[in-house]
Amino acid sequence: ILNVEQSPQSLHVQEGDSTNFTCSFPSSNFYALHWYRWETAKSPEALFVMTLNGDEKKKGRISATLNTKEGYSYLYIKGSQPEDSATYLCAFITNAGKSTFGDGTTLTVKP
Amino acid sequence: DVKVTQSSRYLVKRTGEKVFLECVQDMDHENMFWYRQDPGLGLRLIYFSYDVKMKEKGDIPEGYSVSREKKERFSLILESASTNQTSMYLCASGYGTAENTEAFFGQGTRLTVV
């Protein structure tokens, strides 16, 4: 079983704070790295698909970076809003098509 | 919009029953996946399939089997349900190319085995 770790496990921030969290993954057999947002009572939804070392992706106030050589990805949220409250999952995809998810970082943004 | 539909939202079954969880996607995706989600353990891959009649074991295949007779349908089978299979089950589908591998998830089936 591949080791995909996310930190921190949970995070509580005030509205307007910027925050970031980490996903660590194996540096071999890399095919893609995904970030998902999973809101309570909903299904996980993809935020980013990252495939190349040095990739940087952005969607509104959320951005992500990728370092495949050292095996980590960062997710950044600028100016957090209460609607950003969710669990953020990363998934490591091997070149055999297998996906392994981290346990997630649960973000709570207080108004 | 991509739609991944799981046949039941909630299911209660008895120990020893054979249980079928059905999943259908409408986007002609090559890949389909079954996960289970348990508190503190994240999403764990049970089985996945990258083509019709093809299947690959994930991290926790024991006690499960799958069937993919048609491209749009991926079934998870619990041959003899046990209480430790009480969980939330999520189906997902996606394309097979690197830039388009993100998974689209169904709404989940919460299975309780009594």
C-alpha cells in the first residue's frame, strides 16, 4: 500500500486568513496528483489535476504546486471564506492507474 | 454535467447476504473505481477497472468482487456481507489520459450490515 500523507489533519482559521496544507507521496511511479474538495453531505469534487514537476495551478483563491522529485504538493487558500470549509483530499495516481488517497485535511473557517 | 449514479443511498443488509452495489456513469469514461470511506481511514480503493471486463485489485479487495460487463456500469459485490463491511461506499469514474484522470464521484451508498 502506497503511503500518501496529508498534514495537518485539521485546521481552524478565521475568515480572511490565508492557509496552506501539504500532501506527501512516493517519488516513484508518478503519473498524476489530484486535489479534491469534499463538503459535508456532498461527493468529492476535483480541484486540480497535476502531472508535471513544477506545475502550478490556480482556481480563484485556491492554488496548488507540485514537486514530483521530492514527492510533495501544497494547496494554498488565500483569504479563506466560510464556504471554503471542507475536507481537502489529495490522490496519488500511479502509471498503472491505481489511485491512493491521503486521509485529508479538514478546514473550518470561522466567520 | 458528468453524472455518476449509485443505485442506493442507504442500504441495510443482514450478515451473510450477498449484496450488489451498482454504479452507472454517462460520460463514456474508461476508468471506474470503488472506494470505501471509514472515519479516520480516508478513502480506500477496493477495486478499479480500466476497460470492459477488466478489473484490478485495489488496497482492500478481500471480501469483495466486481463486475464490468458494460462500459458504463461497474458493480461491487459483497459475496457474504459481514459487519466489518458496514461503511460508506463511493463509486467514481474518469478518463484514462494523464491530463484528464480526475475522478467524478457518485453520491455514495451508506451500507449497514446487521
